[in-house]
Amino acid sequence: MKIRASAPSNIALVKYWGKKEEQKPLNPSLSFSLEKAKTDVQIEIKKAENFSFEFFFEGKPKPSFHPKLEKFFSKIMGELPFLKEHHLMIETSNTFPHSTGIASSASSFAAMSLALVGLEYLLSSKGAPFNQEIAYTKASSLARLGSGSACRSLFGEFNSWGSISQTFATKVDCHPRFKTLQDYILIVDDGEKSVSSSEGHELMNQHFYRERRIEEANLHFDLLRAALAKGDVESFLEITISEAMSLHALMMTSKPSYLLMKPLSVEILSKLFKFRQSRDIPFTFTLDAGPNIHLIFFREDQPKMEAFLRNEIYPILHEKRVIKDQIGQGAKILWD
Ligand code: PMV
């Protein structure tokens, strides 16, 4: 029996930073799913005495991924008992290049979790209809155990995690105004992360600003959710920038301290701050725990944004280093 699924990466506007217990967030986070940056997965299962798996990434075996996958499977085994008596052949590929700063762990764990939930349905449904809401919610809670932010890669458009539930993400209502968001990812550096997100989350436990950060994230979360519902563009733009700057400030003030931006990130950010002052077009930007910049704007402003990029950014960052993505519709099972 086999199944195919695909899931997108997502970009957080209110950042998940710091965790407790079994992969539960210290604060609520809110993100949107991307459209083009996706992981496709195919899982084929065969009856066996015990659980075992093989893993191929872009057609090649990838033993370096095994420890992370073993940990993931041991965490989800109780939720998917069929695994205990099957051998899995997992093949995955990404639609975006590896190490571009796009969170491939989010799309991979979301795609794998949805495929596994689909397999569970095929094995045990006995003709009952597939309940998408229940299946996606279960996939979200499984994906979280692989990588926290992966739980926000199931549903389309905006997803939140840590307000309604600590263990799975839910869809966030948004005004039609936000349905055409573009996300141009400016790849300043495609090398390995200087600090893993696990280390970053860990640093929050002893952080001097821990409690204030939790308060700030809760405030930003409430304000952003209200702005998305009302169509309040100005608040959306402001909160998104403020969150990105807070995340980097937290890394700079942690012990030990990390500087995750590169000189080119700072150069680009200065140009973006200046362009915002001209109030020519409404746009915002964010960064994850790395040097790359997500430039976020509305589809109707694409020609103006492209002109700005041509004049100000492409002379310092080649256009080939820009991945042009947009808000997307979430994960899918591809029933054969
Ligand atoms: O899911 P993780 O453990 O890789 O953490 C992701 C953390 C950020 O990308 C910085 C923020 C977020 O909410 O996605």
C-alpha cells in the first residue's frame, strides 16, 4: 500500500521561540503557509514483524536524517499503532533548493505526518468517509513532534499554534485583503545555520527577558489576529517587523550571545527601512533565526516592488538569490 502527500513550508509572523515539556511552545505563534516551497513525500508500507524504515531524499539514501527520524517515529508510535507491524519506504523531495533558509523541516514533517495519517485511514477506515478536519489536526499534532513549527504547515493561509491548543495548529480567519500576500525570500546566506533552532529554544529557558518576551508575543499575537480579521494592514505590517527584530534581539542578548544576521542582511534591512519611510507601497519583512529576509507585500504592488528590487537590491544581491513565493493553500494528500 502506498500514499503520496505534499506540504508547504511556512513563515512565522509571530515567532515561536522557546519551548517546554514535549515540544510545547512558550508562547503562541502565527504564520502563513507558502505556496511553492513544498516537500513531496511518498510512503510505501509492507507488513513486517517489527517497525523499520528506509529513507530516500531526492532519490538517494540519506542516513544522516535517520537519528532525527528515529526520534520522531519513537514519539509518534503510540498515536499510530499500525507502524509497529510495518516496514516503511519513505521517499521525499523538496521543490526548493536545500539550505536556502527555508524551513525544510517544517514542510517535511508536515508532509510525512499527513501521509502517515492517510495510511492509517486506508488501513482502518472500512469505507468510512475521510474527515479532513480530524485528519489534518492529527497530522498537525504529529508534525509538531518532529519540528514545532511544522504543525503550522497543514492548513492553508494563516495558522496559529499555542493559543487554542499547545499540541496542534488551527486555521486563523483572515480578511480577503490578506489573501494575495507575496513572500520574496532574499537568500543572503545559504550555509548551515550557526545555531540550531533546538539550541535557540533552549536559550530562552534562562533568558533574562524570558517573561517579558512571553508577554510581548502574547500581545503581538492578539493584535495580529485582530488585524488579520479586520483587514488592518498598518498593524499587520508593524507587528511583523517588530517580531523579527525581537527574535534577533533575543538571540543577541542570550547567553551565549548570537549574531545571526550577516553584514548584507543589515545592508538590505537599512534599504527596506528607508523604502518604508517613503510610504510608496505597503510592505513588511521578517527573518527567521538566520540571515535571510522575507519580503512580504500584496500582489497588486508587485510591479512597484520589482522596480525597487531592481534598483536597490539586485545590485547587492543577485536576482537568482531571490525565491519568489506567495501565500498558499496548505498540505494535500494525493490519493492515487
Ligand atoms: O520549528 P523549529 O524548532 O525549527 O523552530 C522554528 C523557530 C522559528 O522559525 C525561528 C520561528 C517560527 O515560529 O517558525
